[in-house]
Amino acid sequence: MKRARAVKTAGHWDNASAVDSITLCADERHRRRVVLTGERGTKFLLDLPQATALRDGDGLVLDDGAIVRIVGRPEPLIEIAAADAHELARVAWHIGNRHIDVQIVGERLRIRRDHVIEDMLRGLGARLTPVQAPFDPEHGAYDHHGHEHGGHHHDHDHG
């Protein structure tokens, strides 16, 4: 069975060169070792040195050099906007205080749908918009992993 032991970060490889793709939700994309099968039937063992948060657009490098593209499965999310940067920071603090996974998208935040949290955010004055999109939450500062960028290895705080 083929193995994928390296990850090329989205934007650091040619998407058109992918031999296959695999669509996974955010929880399914935080992996170290698992057997996966791509949409075109490529079966391989993901075999990374440590658990890694795979992001939409990343490429898994197979032992023969072929690349399988990671596609983030759209999930039911809520997009959060606020009147200004101060109010957005205030909303972000309340989200973080509840240890909720959050994605930063420009000047907005995204979280998974949760009616209790949504009511709290409305009470704080946030503007909420339901969206279906891949979820790439931020990962904690203490959750280290490595990513390969065009042949170079870097450690990041997102995985």
C-alpha cells in the first residue's frame, strides 16, 4: 500500500498535478495515521510523524511522489461579524473563553452551528450569517506540528 509521509501546504504546490483528492471535515483532517481512499480510488496510508491539522488545499505526498489534494468538506457554520475591531475582539474573547473552535476569515469569525452560542453572540451585538463552508479552525499555541513547504520543513502553531 502507498504511504503519505509528508504534507505540502496549500499554495506551495501545483493543485493541477494532484493524482486524486480526498474530502474530509475538520475533525477528519486532524490526523497522524489512517488508511484513506481518494475520490478516484487511490488507497494509501497516511503515516505522519505526529498528528497534523490538514487544511483545505494541502497536498499529501505519496512515496512515489504523487500528490493527493485535501478538500475541506463543507460544514454548517455561523459567520460572525461585529460593528468594529473592538467589538469583534470582545466577541472572540467570549468564544475563546468557552473553548470553542474558531476560524478567522478576514474580519469575520466562523464557528460550528450551536444555537446556545448563537443566542449569546446575538446578545453581544454580533451579526450572524449561516454558511456552508470548509472549516479550518485555528489550533492552539501549544499544539505544534510540522508542515513541509516546497521541500523545507517548518514548525507552526496550527496543528
